[in-house]
Amino acid sequence: MFNNLSEKLDKALHTLKGHGKITEVNVAETLKEVRRALLDADVNFKIAKDFTKRVKEKAIGQDVLTTLNPGQLMVKLVKDELTELMGGDTVGINLGGSPTVILMSGLQGSGKTTFSGKLANFLKTKKAKQVLLVGCDVYRPAAINQLRVVGEQIGVEVYAEEGNQNPVEISQNAIKHAKANSKNVVIIDTAGRLAVDEEMMNEISNIHKAVNPQETLFVVDSMTGQDAVNTAKAFNDVLNFDGVVLTKLDGDTRGGAALSIKSVVNKPIKFIGTGEKMDAIDVFHPDRMADRILGMGDVISLVERAQEQYDEQEARKLQKKIAKNQFGFDDFLTQINQIKKMGSMKDLVGMIPGAGKALKDVDIDDDAFKGIEAIIHSMTPDERTSPSIINASRKKRIAKGSGTSVQEVNQLMKQFDQMSKMMKMMQGGGGRKMMQMMKN
Ligand code: GDP
């Protein structure tokens, strides 16, 4: 996410960070570099200029040059300004109304249908809502099919009326259907076009008037940079929408859309899409995003994700096994699956402070565990519960079965061994022992 921008800002702030002596000249130099980094990220010229102007004013106000740690203060000022630029506070969605009606708008290909599914899944699993998805694209039967596939995947009902060419009517009927079937959230996916045109705007505006949604969200592909901002403006002029959804932030996006949209339309970014899968959705937190951009990681989100996957009963079972020295490869597999459920590896690594920068050239792919899983799957149940029986000939067989080498099997066995030892130590209240081990 925003790798290029992070790198450039890091370089810009580098001089100040570890510097004892900061002068007016190098503050000005730094801010010039910051502005250049923003422009390279496809941030509009005026926004970038105002940004550095504000940082400079604050720096002068706080008399940066005479503070104890001027470098850190400058980083903080830039961070605060980035947070502000992306909207300041986190803004949730309005779930009032009975049912709550959420209208999706945006161009074709922006990720509307995918996001409708993600949001339905999010509201179903995290907020215990009964959701109805509505397909209103009367021009492309494929779009309705896509929504049906999504609905099936997440177990959410999809309402559509094949043959009806009137999206206003379909939306109104869908709301009636929702009321009759005790659904409390209706998400209306509308037809997009490849570019802004009057017909599309009239259509969505008519639906908007007819259903009077609690929440109108504008979905935009973050890869489209300044175009995203222009499209947002066009939609906002007609719909006066409530919030923005930035999709495809997992791609190689420069960041311009995320950094400019709030200033241009004065509407908050509420969600981001970070992948094609149904769980690749995050509530947008401007401060956490600013931290990530500045390479400070996002520990809060990381912990939240871990907590979501934490299952107390499972944890107790595991604890008992470790205490009894019964931690086996099956448990190891379960642990891997827990981690995988937390999100894509690239995304997770990006949340660890400093890791994004340190590993920027390493291609972290989500198949990182595949080799390990293949090796474990090639073990017999006995071997998994009692790894000590795995001798040389068994290793050879396992390597062959998993399409790996004996060396790779050995490596996994060694890692497993170390991990088991470490877990045992942590269990025995052995924080001290651990420290000792690390020192050695
Ligand atoms: P719509 O025409 O606006 O309904 O867009 P779709 O939902 O059909 O999405 C267009 C394409 O973008 C599809 O191939 C999606 O899988 C993909 N897509 C949507 N959201 C994301 C995202 O957050 N990340 C990535 N990588 N792809 C996405």
C-alpha cells in the first residue's frame, strides 16, 4: 500500500529524523521533498502546496528548531497533517432506519458489486444484521449473475427482477420484500458506466430520490488517481453522497485518491477494499493510514485482527497440549490457518512497524505457507502427533510426497522444534528464561 509514497516521505524526513542540528534551511528542504513526494503520489498540486504550508506554519508556531527532538516533532506534524488530509476522525456508517437502505454508486469496474458483497458480509458477521442485496443493473444480466454468485458465497439473499427494466421500481419492491422478510439492511447495487454520463446520473439520482437511503456510498478505484477525484466530484454534485469507498488499495496504487478525495468533496472515506475476497474490507481510519504511510505500521489493526480470530476455547485446548508436551503438527496447521484468516501476508506485514520498509523488495506472497502445508499433509497422523518418530527414511518419503526436499522437511522440523520449545517456556512463566535464551 502506497509503497512509493512511504519511501519518498521516509527519505524526505530522514535528514531531520536522526539529526542533532536542524536549521531553517533543512526544514524548508525537507518540506520541499515532502511536497514532491505528494505530487509523485498524484496528489493535486494545490492540496500538496497547502499541505506543506500548514506543516510549516505549525512548525514555526511550535518553534521546532528549539525543541528537544525537532526531527520527531516534524514527523509528528507531517503525520497529523496526513491524518487531517484523509479526514481526521473515523466516520462509521449510519445504520438507522428500518430497514437501513444503503445505495451504492460509482463507475463500472470500480468494484461496486464486489464491495456490496463485502459490506453485506461485514454487516452480517460483525453487526449481526439480516441483509438483502439488490441487483439494479437492468442493462447487464452478467452483473446480476455476479451479485448472485457473491450472495451465495456469503449466504446473503439477492433480490433481482429479471425482465423489469425499471431500477426505481426494483429498488422499491426490494425494500418491500425486505420489510416482509425481516431484513434490517438493504444494499442496492446500481448500474455503472465506463465514464460519467447524464443518463447514468439521472438514473441513480431517481433511485436515490425514490428510496431515500440512510447511506449513499460512492465506490471508486484507487488506482485511477486524480480521475477518481474528478469522478467523485461529479457524483457528489448529483447525489451529495455520505461517504467514499476506496477499492483496490492492495494494488500498486500511488495514494493520490486517498489523500485528495476528502479535500475535494468534503466527504469522509468510510471503507477501503484490499482484495478480491469477501473479507478484504476495512473500516477506514485516517490516523492508522497515516501511520502506515509513514512506515510506523498499524499495530492497532493487527491486534484487532488477531482478536477477531482468537477463540478462547481453542486457546485453552492448545495451552493444555503445550503443557503436556502434546503440541503436534496438526496444531501447527491450525495455527497457520488462524494466521491466514487474518488477511493477506503482504497486508499483515505492512502493519508491523518498520517491516514494510525493511521488506519492501521481498516478494511476500500468500502461498508462503503452501510448502509447509504440503509437508505436513504428507505426514501420517502418527507422525503429526509424535514428530519424534520421523526418522531419515520417513523424511525421504514425506519430501517425495510433498514435492519438496529432505532439506526443506528438516528445516520445518527444526522450526517446529524451536517453536514448541519456545511455547513451553512461555507457558512455564518463563519470560526470564526466554530473555536468557535470546541473550545467549
Ligand atoms: P463493478 O463493475 O463496479 O460492480 O465492479 P466489480 O465489483 O465487478 O469489480 C471489478 C473488478 O475489480 C473485479 O475483477 C473485482 O474482483 C476487482 N476488485 C474489486 N474490488 C477489489 C479490491 O479491493 N482489490 C482488488 N485487487 N480487486 C478488486
